[in-house]
Amino acid sequence: MVDAVRRRFASSGVRFIHVEVFRDNDPHRGYNRWMRQWGLPSEPWTFLVGKDGRVKAKFEGAVSEAELVSAVRKTLL
């Protein structure tokens, strides 16, 4: 779903970055340092980060394509 939104904004300058939640992408190794440092109790998470480096919106769990498109338009464009 996020990849579909990424394609919609390909020419807009908005960048999309994927980070696996587990160390070395291995659930047996536990959550990565960002999950632990940020105190994220679950996954997946989607964050919209502005040019200033601040989180502009966040979604815990599933988010629809329409919700994410709306949030990108509202907060990042």
C-alpha cells in the first residue's frame, strides 16, 4: 500500500524510506534500536517527516491508501 502511494508522488519530491522493525530483519533477534529507543510497542508504523526533520503525522498499524495520500498532501506538499 505504501509503495502505491510512493508511486503516486514519484515526481513530487517526497521520499519514501522503509525500515525493518527487527534487527537484521530477523524476528528472533528482537526489535531494532529505533523501535526500542522510540518505545514503539507494535508494528507497523508509518511516519511522515517534514523537511525540518520533525514528525508531521504518524500511523500505528494499518493505514489505507486514501488516508496516507490525504496526509501526504496535507502535511508534506
